[in-house]
Amino acid sequence: DASLAEANSFSPSMPTSPSSMINQYKFEDEPDLRDLFITVDDPESHITAIETFITYRVVTKTSRSEFDSSEYEVRRRYQDFLWLKSKLEEAHPTLIIPPLPEKFIMKGMVERFSDEFIETRRKALHKFLNRIADHPTLTFNEDFKIFLTAQAWELSSHKKQGPGLLSRMGQTVRAVASSVRGGVKNRPEMFTEMNDYMETFSQKINVLDKIAHRIYKEEREYFNEMKEYGPIHTLWSASEEDVADSLKGVASCIDKCCKATEKRMAGLSENLLPIIHEYVLYSEILMGVLKRRDQIQGELDSKVDALASKKAEKDLITEEIGKLEDKVECANNALKADWDRWKQNMQYDMRSAFTNVAENNLRYYEEVKHTY
């Protein structure tokens, strides 16, 4: 992307430290004063006769007038976050809703309910809520406010007021029917370019995700081998007096390399893997948003065709076309604004992630260099 190339063209007068480079970036629409702060912490296990689940404490501090209090503390489980995401998608079909971590994060790498799994999920849920809080539209959604403020029984009662199963099935059937009818005839060029961009982005980010996990796996195998290799030299030195000092030196070197490798692994698991995988999920979300925009466009196209063929009452169709034109315009404007914002966030996150990895590698090689 040309904008990425431009963003990476640093002038000689700019600081060369990767950390100071990251600090150069500030979004133009970033507010100077935030009025909503959310923290997700304190995971707690719950065991019942039916299931075992984790709840997280969600603490909200705000100065907004629409809130009755300046501070709230509630506990939420993963299913509550799923409910919030579905309500946001329902209310804002052409906005880019941040992704939630999947039901099982990093499958095969951590066990469910392990400390590592719970902490990884906690961080993802914290990011999910704060991305919504920072969004210019989603942050004022009524369901989001209820999620942050309602006690467990109040939230449960509010959930029951949502659309029933038959209503949800009807929405699904309409969506499927709309997608089966074929491509959109009058899609604006901008959205065709977005589709092409996302297809390429999806392919590349999925490849990056696989490579990052493979690097982490190889690094972990290397780390495990060194953990076994170091003590062998220590034991060997006990039976070889002539080279005992040399063997102990090798054992010490391996031990230091092992610790440095462990730090590098932590950097990968904290700063690279979650960011890349988050954008794998974002790519799926964006493709869904573009399809929903196309469905709205498709409704308008079908009404225009019906008017042209005089299949129904002309005045009624003309009125429906006017409403659909407004709907399409709102959808287009919402998606265009969110698209620019998403790309800006994505480019910043990717720069930060890979710069962190580069700095982590520099520290690793500096530490390893001094072991010899």
C-alpha cells in the first residue's frame, strides 16, 4: 500500500530509535481528552453442576452526563461479550465492529483455563471494549452502556428483550437469499476497490499468521532443547577434570542463551502473535461488512428494476426507492469513514508490532553476544 510506503519514509532529522519512531505517530482524529476509561481484570473461575466458566471484572470510569454514576464495577463472562458484539453488529451493520478472541485462543499452544489462556483472553477482551469506547459511534451505543453498567440480573433481563429465534432465523434467511441472487450491478468503484484490497489483505495476513506461529513453535523447540543441553555439560564437567572449566563455561553460556530466548518468546507471544491474529479476525469482519453493504445496494437495485419493468404500483416503489437510496447513502458514508479509520489503526498496529519484534531481537542478540 502506497500509504505504508509514505509512512515509512523517515527523514534524516527524525530519531532513528524504533521506540522513538513509534512515538511520532498520532492520529489526527485522536481526542485530546478521553471521557470513558474501561479496565478488564481479576478473572475468576466459577464451577457449577452444569458448566465451568470464567468471569472478568469490568471497571468503568466516566465523566459523561448520560451515565448516572462516574464509576461502575460489574462482572462479565465471555458469552456476555458475544452478546454485545452481536448487538453492535445488529445496530450498525456497516460499521467495523472490533473482533473478539475466539472460543479457544491459540488452540494447541495453551490449555483452556490455564493461566496463560485466561490472561491472553483478558487482554483481548480489554482491547475489545476499549476499541469500542474509542470509536466515535459505537461508544454511544445503548447496549454498550448497559453492558458496562448493568448488574448481572439486569443484563440477563435486558438480553431477553432482544429478537427471538424466529426473528433471527428470518434475518439469516433474508441474508442468504440476498447473497444467492448474484453480484451487485451498481456497486460504486470505491467499494469494489475495498473488496479487492480485503481479498489481498486476507491472504497476506493469514500467511503472516502461519509464519508467526511457525517461528514461535521453532523458537519454543529450540528453547526446550537448550534447557536439556545445558545441564548435560554441567554433569560432563564433573567427570572431565582437564576440561571442567571449559565445560562449565559452555553450560553457563547455554543457560544465558536459554534465558534470552525465553524473553524473546515472551515478546513474540505478547507483541506479535495476538496483533497479527486480531487482524486475521478483522479481515473476516471486513468481508462480512462489505457483503452487508452489498445486500443493501442489492435491495435498491431490485426495486429500481421492478420500477423499470412496472411489476408493481409505481408510486409505492418510488417511495421505497427513496428510502433505500437514503439507506444506501448512510451505509456508504458509515463504511467509508470506518474504513479510513480502520486502515490507519491497522497500519499503526502493524508498525508497532514489527518494531517491537525488531527491538526484541536486538536485545536478544545483545544479550547473547555477551555470553561468549
